Amino acid sequence: MTEMKVISKRFGKINPVSVEEYSSMGGFAGLKKALYMERISIIEEVEKSYLRGRGGAGFPTHIKMMGLAKETNTPKYIICNADEGEPGNFKDRNIMEKDPLAIIEGMTITAFATGATEGYIYIRGEYQAAMRTMFEALENARKANYLGQNIFKTNFNFDIRIRSGAGSYVCGEEFALIESIEGRPGRTRVKPPFPTQKGVFNQPTMISNVETYANIPVIITMGGSEFRKVGTPSSAGTKLICLSGNTNNKGVFEIPFGVPIRQVIDEFGGGIKNNRKIKMVQLGGACGPIIPEYMLDMKIDYERFEEFESKTGAGAIIVMDDRFDIFEIILKTIHFFEHESCGKCVPCREGHKQLELLIRKFRDKQATMKDLDSLESLARVMHQTSLCGLGQTSPTAIISSLRYFRDDYIDRIDHPVNL
Amino acid sequence: MVNLKINNTPMSVKEGTTILNAAKQYNIKIPTLCNYPELHINSECRVCVVEIEGRKGLVTSCSTQVQEGMHIITNSPRVINARKTITELILSNHDANCNACAKNMSCELQNLSNILGIDQARFPSVLKLQPIDDNNPSLVRNPNRCIKCGRCIDVCKSVQSVNVLEIMGRGQSMQITPAFGRYLSDDFCTFCGQCSSVCPVGAILEKDETDKVWKAMHDESKRVMIQVAPAVRVSLGEELGMAQGSIVTGKIVHALKLLGFDDVFDTDFTADLTIIEEGNELIHRVTNGGVLPMMTSCCPGWVSFAETYYPEVLPNISSCKSPQQMFGALAKTYYAEKLGINPNDLYVVSVMPCTAKKYEAQRPEMRVDGKNQDVDVVLTVRELGKMIKQMGINFDSLEDMPFDNPFGITTGAAAIFGATGGVMEAALRTVYEVVNKKPLENINLTDVRGLEGIKEATVNLGGTDVKVAVAHTLANARIICEQIKAGTSPYAFIEIMTCPGGCIGGGGQPYGTTTAVRQKRLEALYTVDGVMKIRKSHENPSIVKIYEDYLVKPLGEKSHHLLHTHYHKRHHDKSPKEKNVMATY
């Protein structure tokens, strides 16, 4: 099997910041077409394509667009979430560094369809190279009148500015990101109101992932129904997969939805280094589930991922071989979230430390049956009651491993009384 | 209307109602912690979670609005377990040494743990002890008890617009503190104490000074006197288990006598005196082209707010001391002379609804001899309540007793000082009659009463209509000050009180002050006013007498020395104080 290059078709083939080279490979065709379409029919095309958010949660994009289009309060904002902080994910960085104009085009089409006039790209603080490329691409797009006043001699105005934080993970959460753009510390807000109602500067705002916007020009160019032909019923189109860990090859690969995980690992990853056995695979990133080897025939598909109740859809596949202790992995994960929690709500602020203490006991073979109960209960409570996505998804590694690696837990219990 | 079911009880509530309020309307209790009426909903504690049938996660009932056909369960095992777990998590990072905490038995976290039946610490304590900030005269901030609910930030920001407290750090090391972990005193705090009155636990408390009072009382060489502020008479009962808004003036006098105070006086007396001085100052400013609008000066929180944030309006503020300090000055001069004792042997205590009064008493300007404080110790209503409990006094059943003389005969005008608009009303009752030389027909100036943020009224003084305004909370004071700065203020006289509702909502009042409670205390104060024989300050015979005997005339030389003061721009203290000078735990 080879990659299905739709989003990544220009990767490495053009000077990423050149408007001419981008246009020569189909770039800006979508925008040119969109500008002569009815605004509503652009959203209808997106609806037909059934594009779902590529940031992980998989929220249907047309619903967000419709929500924003319906708001009468102006100005409206379009935000591109490029705060790719999830460990194991590097696809957004690839798009920004290799085809930034596709993001600009996608955002501009979205803005035109929804009546937004201002845009922000919020780029992760560590992505300095991506920021520079993006900046140049924006300059060039502006010079070529793909951004700015009266785009293509229409009365449509739209411009994009770059914003960046200091590298806090939680700023990838939509409201924390909005707070950060406004100049405040990245802490989420209470929902409702949702961003499409009251987002940045309390104005209607649509916020989506880099890859989502990169899909928009493709959909407009080829048509929503054509787009939907690729993939599975619940997940249309292609997906950039970030493969990392103990595979021979690592990197970003574009595949249609529906391909089994094992196929990605074997064919793109070229198998496991030194022919070791796979112990576990973490999907989506640090906030994703840890699954055992026997589940790898599972297809990459939003519907299939929904059972994990996590942001599995971001597309990371982290492969770990049999040298690794699951508790070391979980401990690292939880430690990461403990450090990145904003501290606003109780379950996330206080819960991670307690999870860490409990997992430490399992790692050191000092746990009791009671600890197992506590761990399970605490992880679920955090998942169900945390204020934002961080605390809701961070216990996923624990919840999933309790399901698929329960024996490992029991093994670490000092004198299990009843199994 | 929206139809829904909570715990199988069908109900119908207005659209936009939160689940929490819908439940409340139908007598279903959902425990809460960070939620406080009147403050913003921040959903930080997550204690009020409930289950909605058909949804996977739990939602916070304080922030989720009802929807048609919703079926909500507030007490399923999943919900109870979540609530319990969350509370246990809070306890794991809280200095839960409850017996050694002033909030013992009135702590909302303690109460919550009790309701949820938490009987063991499931999660080990991860508390890292931090230094305590008690480097100011009014408040003690103990970060070890802080549960980061955010109420203090909200009250400081949205009610008072002072913004001293903020979140610092993240994750478990997140703290609520003045910027850069400084002292409250270094960070433009006005010491209004509203944070202490909304704190659910004992993380911000008034500085307890009851020990000093006990010590003075047992010191044979001291004559200990106490003054009782107007607002105390309608709130102390609450602190001691009586109904909200109970009028307990006579019981307070009796209890204070039992505690052992030699003289029990009424701050109302010097409130009347304030009206005479301030009223005359207003007339003087109007007739001599002085700085207008004139602003009241009885509220120390407001004065320090103006000194820090609006030094431009300092010339507008009346030079009168507050009633508390007028009392202190007279006690240490007039009364000491009258008794023929050394003023240093007089120990002046006041009981105030206020934490900023502690700061005011320590101001260098408030010392007639230039050295010793005129008012030695200020107690809040809560502290006095504690003393009465300590002495085993059954407050409720005490017989009424009258205040001692000479500072005991007072008027209705003085009593309403405790309510927003009260000083204005009292002043107008006097100024109107002095200027117009005819009796005021309707003595109840209802335009300036009530809990509206900024109130306006017009009075005819000497043939011209004069506009006056009344503002409470510092956020409203800010609006008034901005008008003055811009030169657009249409008023001649403005009353400003720091706390919502005036002193009856003060930072030193019993816990749990909400609009409903404020309303009850307000009504009680106007009842006190209504039944008084004398309701105008200038008709107070004791006031007439003190001018004859001692002060000679309003704004006279003696008054100037004893009853008036001046203000300074408050500079930010830039000296970097090391953290380790703070009292450590």
C-alpha cells in the first residue's frame, strides 16, 4: 500500500511560501471557486463532505461553520489551532512548514462562508520554524491579494495574524487558547457560551485544527460528495498519521480512513526495530488510550475510536515494544499532565498528583486492592467531572490500561486477597 | 417555561434557569462549594455535579441551564462518588487542622465533608506549607487553607475593581495571591475585607485582636471603653444565633458590660458630630467656592482606595475624620480631661462591621498626641461575637441596657450611617434645615435608600436645586471618580461606601452576607431610625452641649485639631521584602 496524498500532495515538491508554486499545483483553486459561490452552498459542500475536526475530537466542521454563519454579532473571528502540544503529534507542524498556503486558503474560504473578517493562527511556542514559514506565507499571500482588503476584487476582506503562547500544553484547549490570544494566562472558560457564540474578545469565533482547514480547499475544489467517497461512513477523507516509537520508520503518513493500525505499523513503519514484539500502542497522544497488540487490527475511524472517549482522532500512533513497563509509561504521562494542568478546577489540579502517587505504588509493587479501587474511581471521576479536555482525557491511559492490561495491575498488587 | 424532571420530580421553570436554581426552587438540595450568590459562576470546584440521563459525563449544575425534557439525577451513586472524591481531593491539599482554625464550625468545606459523610482521608496529604501573610493591620492570608475557589478574586475584581488577588502558577502549585507573591499591604489592598467575608474556609481572615482586649481588660491601670458602630446593632444578633436583621442595641450594651468594659459608648454620637462638621464643611465649600463635589470620608476602605487609585480626588474628600476616629480623639482628650486621668490610661476599643477600620486606627494621622493611637483596638462583629461566646453569655436572653453618657444620646440620623445612602440622608436632614432655615417636611429621603449601585437625588438648598449622589462598592466609586477626573460630575455632594450595601454589608460582618441578608439589615436600621425620638443630628442635645462645653463651634480651632484630618497619595512600597520575614507556619 502507498500513501494517499491529498493534503500532503505538495509536501517537499514546492517552495512552501511561494504563491506561484502553490498555485501551479492546484493551490487557490478552491478559494477562487468559493468566492463565486453562495456562502451557504460552501457550508453545504462541507456538510456533504462530512469533514470532521482533525484535532482529535472529531466534531463535524459544518456545524461549527453554520453556528458562526448564523451569528449576527460582528466582527467574527476564525482561529486556526496550531498549538500542537500533544506528545506524539507533529502533523500540524508538517503542514505549516511544507504547505502553509493551504491553511491560509482554507481559513479564507471558511471566513468567506461564515462572514468572518479576522483570523488568527495560534502557533505553539516551540514551533519557531513553522512560525517563520507561516509568517512568510502570509506576507506572500497578502502581496498576491489572497488576503487583505477586497480579495480578488470582491468586497470580501479578511486577514490573518499569528499569535503564540509560551508553550503551555493547555493552550491547545479552545478557550484556554482564546484567553491566551487575549493576553491572559491559558485557562479555560465555563461553557456555555461556546466559542461560536462568545469566543475571542467575546465575539463569535470558529476555532479548528490546522489539518481541518487544510482540507477545506480540497473539498471545495473536488466537491463534497467526491471527498466523501474516500474513507469510511463515519469518517470521510484522508488522515495524516504521526507514527513514532519503536518502529523502523517514523514520520507523517497520509492514509484514507479505514486502514487498520497494524497495516500502518507494518507497511509505513516497516515493522519493529530489532524484530521485537509490540507490547502496547498509544493512540492519539499522551491523552489517548493504551491498547494491546491484539487490538491492532482495529480500523482508524472516528466511530471506532469513540469508545475510548478521548481525543484519539488526532492521528498519533506511538508504538512501544516489550522492553517497556506500562507503569513507567503511565507515570510519565500523568506527570506530564500534572505539570500542564492549569489548576483551575479541582479534579485536574489535585487529581493528577494522587494518580501519580497511586501509579508509583503499582510501579514499585507496593499497591493494594484498595489502591486499585481508588485508582479506578479517581480516574473515572476526573474523566467525568473535569472542566476542560485536559482533565477529561488525561486519565484515558489509565482507564484503557485498566481494561486491557488488568493482569499487569493485579501482578503488582502486594498479596492480592481476592481476584 | 421549560419542563423537566429532577430525581423524578416533574417541574417547570423559567428558560435559562440553571439546574442548581431549578432544584432549589423545588427544595432539592445540591451541595456546592465555590458557588456564591451574586458572584460569577466559575464552576471550579466541580462539587455540584449531577447526572443528566443519556449523557456520559457529569455536568456542573451551577453552570448548566435546563432544557426541555431533561431528566436530571442529583443523587445517583456515580454522582455521590464523584462529589465525595472531589471533596477528598480538596482535603488532600488543605491544611485541615480544623480545631486550630478560626473558621471551625463555620467553614463551608467542613460542612460539605460532613454532608458527604467523609470519615477518612482516602488521599494522602500533599500540602506544602507556605508562609502566612499577616503583614498588614487588617487581614491574615493563610495560603495553606486556600482551596482556590476563586471567590476572593471575583469579589476583589468585579465588586471592588481593586484587583489585588490573582491566580499565580499552574497545576498543583497554583496559588491565589497578590501579584508576584507579594504582601497584601504591598499591593494596593484597601483592606475592605470583602474577600474574608466570602472565603468559604479560613484562608483570609480578619486579624484577630481579641487577646489585646482581654489583656487590657485585666490590666488594673487601664480604663477600658468601647464604642459600638451603627451597623453592629443589626448584625451581631445574627452572629450569635438570632434571626437576620434582629435589632440588638440594648443587648449589646448589656453584653459589653458583662464582658467587663468600664464605659460602653455609641459611635452614633460621633456620627451625629460628623454630620455637624461635614454639613458645615459642605455649606462652607458651597458658599466660599471650595472644591466640589465634596465626598464623604467616613469609610476607610474608600479613603485608601482614593489615596491609591484617585489621588486627583483627594481635595474633594471631606477633611472630617470618620466617626470612629472622632470618637477616639474626643475620648483621649475631652473625656480624659473630664475624668481627670492620663489619656494613656484610657484604652479605647471599637466594634466595627469592618476590617479596614483596623487599618484606619493605625494611621499616623489618627493620633492626637502624635504618638499613641486614639483608638487602640478595633474588633469586627465576628470577633466580638467570639468574645461573647467565650464568656458563656446567653446573648439572646439578655435584658436591654442603655449606653453610658456622655457619648450615649444619639439620633436616628446617626443610626442610618450603617446603610448606603445613610450618611447622605443624615447630612441632608441637617444641611437642609440649616441652610433653608425651615423644618424638613418629609424626613425620609427615600431616593437615596436601597441597594442600587449609584443613586441620585436633588434637594433644594437656599433656592437652588443641588444634585447629590450615593455610591457603594468601589467599582461604583471608580465610575464616580472617573466623572470627577473628566470634569463631568454633576453633583455637589457624594457619599461613598466601600462595601455592598454600606457598613451593613461590611467585610467584618457575620459570614453569609447576601443581598437578602443586606436587605434585612437595612430594614432593621431604618426601623431603628424610625422609632428614635430625635432623628436629626443638629437636634441632639449632647451634641449641642459638647460644642458649648468643649468644641466651641463647628469647623472651629478645636474641631480642626481633633476632628479633621488630611490625606496623602499612597505610594507603592517598592522595597523588596524577603519572603522569609513573613511569619512562617
